[in-house]
Amino acid sequence: MAGTENRLRVVVTVPLREDLCRLIEELEPRIDLVRDHALLPPMRGPADWSGDPDFTRTPEQQQAFEALVDSADALFGIPDVTASALARTVEVNPGLRWVMTTAAGGGGTVKAAGLDREALDRVVFTTSAGVHGGPLAEFAVFGVMAGAKGLPRLLADQRAHTWPDRWEMRQVDDMTVLVVGLGGIGAECARRFDALGAKVWGTTRSGEPVDHVERLVPLDQLVDAVADVDAIVVTLPGTEQTHHLIDADVLAAVKPGAIIASVGRGTVIDEEALLAALDDGRISFAAMDVFEQEPLDRTSPLWDHPRVLVSPHTAALNSNEEERIARRFAENAARLLDGEPLRAVVDTVEFY
């Protein structure tokens, strides 16, 4: 991927603190990092890449912003985190070589841009996949622990001021945990569950061994495997191939009382089938950070289900996320300039 120039003109297209801009420049001095903070919406909180929705540009500011974006060899972020803005600049800027999305699931925005094959082959798209592995793995552990220790029952008894007869909680070190998707997030989940003494299985397409995973399960054997596991951790991205992978057939085959933790993309789980499995006890608890529709519809039965924990797609959010993504960008910039493979490249067939 190395060009004839040994410098890279990068335009920052989403809000990024000035100290992190300087960090990128320090980490990779061959970058010319162009930014105009006045043209970018302020963040409302950590990693708020879209920024304040009330922010607007004057026509002159919009023209200046687009002129900057269209002068870039590479972009930090998808302009305004919108597919239409990405499509516009890819079309008018033939010199654009690389775009890093700030979202781990940024492939969905690339797909929504509707780029033709020539554009998809010309521009390399990367994501922040892997940056969020630790926080999401912690939520997965929390979710499985909450189910194993009967969190809904504990909270209900506490609210009712009830001191019940003693009852047995489940032990994680007696459990088999199936991690569905052994990418960056899944590998971190496997490491943590193994450290807690659980037996860890994981789904695979490649068949390549993964540290801390005792058994690799081909995806076409998922229905058979779920009958023998105590918890299922879903980390897969949202693609056409993963849509409703956890469906009625899988949930009909689960070991009764299984726990689910979902930290990938909400479209992987068929929520209607999940609700049926929760209602009849096949699934004893579900900790959900992601949903088929976000924000979760106020009328969704998941909100009030006594054995569901709803997290508003916030498990990955961390005050250090912005710095980790800035460091990832600098690392990939060095790889691009040195002609080395980039990390977390979007598959432009399946868009993950």
C-alpha cells in the first residue's frame, strides 16, 4: 500500500481533542494532520464521535469542511459519521487512500455508502475493532456472573425486604461458556472466562487455534454445541451472514437454564425467539448491551422482562477509548507508509 510519497495528509473529520491530535503527530511524524476544531461538533461525552446534534455549520463553513476532507490522502473518521458524506468524498477525491472509522462496526456505514467496486478496491477502510475488547469482555463476564448468581432474584427479594430460605448459586468454574465469535472481543472474553476457571468453547470459521479456548465449534455445528454449554456469549458483528444466527432453532436446542450475554451486534440474535426462550425458561437470564433496533423501542417486552438486563449499547464506552483509537490510527498510518498490512481492515464483501 505504500505510495511514492513518504508523507500522509490526514484530515480529522470527527471531533478529536487537540492533545490527541498532537499524540498522533508524535507517534507518526510522517503524518500531516489537518484539523479545524471550529468545523467539528463538540463531544457531549467520551467517544461521542457524532458530537452535539445541535451543531450546525454555515454554508461557508460547510464548504471549507468539504474542501479539507476532499484534499486528504486519509481520513480520521467518516465525515460527520454519515454514509452520504463518505460517498460524496470518495467520489470527488481520487487521491483518497484510507479511511479509519472510529466505530468497531464501521463496516455497516461503509456498506450504507453504496460505493462501487472500483471505489472499494481503491480505498482501504479500517475500523477500531479490538480497541473495545477489554471493556466488552468485562460486561460479558458481568452478565454471565449476574445470571449465575441470580441477580434478578436477589434484587426482587431486596426490594420486598424478603429473607428467603438459602438457595444455591451457580459457580462459573463449573460452567462451560461458548463464545460465539473469536475475534478481538471474543478472544478477550475467552481469556477472562478461562481465568475464572470456566471451560471455554468458541465458534470458528478458520479452525485456527485460539488461546484459552478448549474446543473450537464450526458454525454449522452450533445447534449441537449449545445443548452442552451453560452460557453463550455473542460477540459477532452484524452482517448478512450473521443475521439471526442465534435463532429459534438454536434457542430450542440450548441446555435448559442457559445464560446469554450479547456484546457484538443486536441483529445476531432473533429477539422474538429469545423472548420465547426466556418465557419458557430455556434461557434463564440475558444480559444485553446491543439490540436489533437501537434505541430499544419503548414498547419492547425486553424492557420489563424479569430475567433481562438492558444496557444501552454503552458497555464499550470508556474515557480511554479516544486515546486508544488515536494510537491505533497512528500505528496503521505507519503500516500504510511502510507498505505493511493494516489492522482491522473492513471486508468489503461482508462489511465487517
